[in-house]
Amino acid sequence: MKTINNSSEIYKQIIALKDLPEQEIINHLMEKYKSANKEIYYPLIGDIFGILGFDCRVSRNGTNYER
């Protein structure tokens, strides 16, 4: 089983919001990241997949063969 990266920024944010209803957490995160560029968004999605237990690595910009 994959260990969760509990030092990632998104993990810390989710834990800080854990007592809120699920939809409020989603709304908060959507609002915070709605204007994120790919340098922020792609690593964020990679971290979220990691939290969910998937082995996900974010490749460098333009490195298509690692997708």
C-alpha cells in the first residue's frame, strides 16, 4: 500500500478543513485554485491522486513521454 505524502500543501489544507461538510471543502478548494496555472494545477492534481492512493508523478513541462 502506498504511503500518503502528508507533507504536501493540499493534504495540509484538507486536514485543516476536515470538520467541514464535504461540499464546503470542495467549494473552498475550487475557489482557491480556480485561477491556478499549470505550474500549480498539475502538481496539485498529482498530490490529490497521491492522497487517494495512486502512484502519481508529475512530469516536467514538455516531457510528454512520462505521462
